[in-house]
Amino acid sequence: MTFPDVLALLCESMTAELGVRTVTDLPPDFTPPIIQVVTIDDIPRDKPFNGRHLRTTVSVDVLYFGLKSGPDPLADLRALAERGSDWLNNWRADGIVVDERTRPVRRPDYNPKVLRYGGVVDFLCKPL
């Protein structure tokens, strides 16, 4: 049994449909806007006696990065994060159910030129 590769699917789909580069690892000198998806945990579910689990829940941190420059950079990044949240809640992929645990909120970033928003999304996956 193989479960869907949630991060690979997100990187491909979000980049194509939102028009914003989506990655798992931030490049050293990245240029915002950019979205990063990071696995928090992958929890097996519904394990029958002496068998493999039937489902898994992949929790993902979805981080939106934007520049602090421009007329209203916070509003621009908040709009991107809301667009991403709406997209995630409507996303359909085989064997995956989306459950947004936290909507995107502003998060600290230690780069003085960058703003960050982030939320947590659970993906309940069935084997392919």
C-alpha cells in the first residue's frame, strides 16, 4: 500500500493553480512571494490486527512569505494567505480529505525584509 505524497502534490498543484512558487525547502536567497509546505507529523490511523494501517493523517505547516516593501505589504500577504486557504479547502485529490486546523495568521520572521503568514492543515489519506 502506498499513500499519496501530499507535499509533492501540494507543490505541483499550488504552484500551477495559485501562480506562486511552492516548495518544501526554502532556497537560501529566495524571492517572495513564495509558499513553503512542511510536514509536522504523519500519524497512522485505523490499524487492523496484524496488518498495516488503513489511513494516515499528514499534518502540514503551510507558510506564506512576502516582502515588507510596497504600498501595503501586510495586506498583500494576508490576501495571498486567504487565497491559499480558500484553495486548500476546495482542493480535490484522489484519496485525500483536507481539514484546515488553523487558518493562516501572521507569524514572526527573523529576516527584517520578509513577512510570514502560516496555518496548519491536516490531510487524511487513503492508500492509492
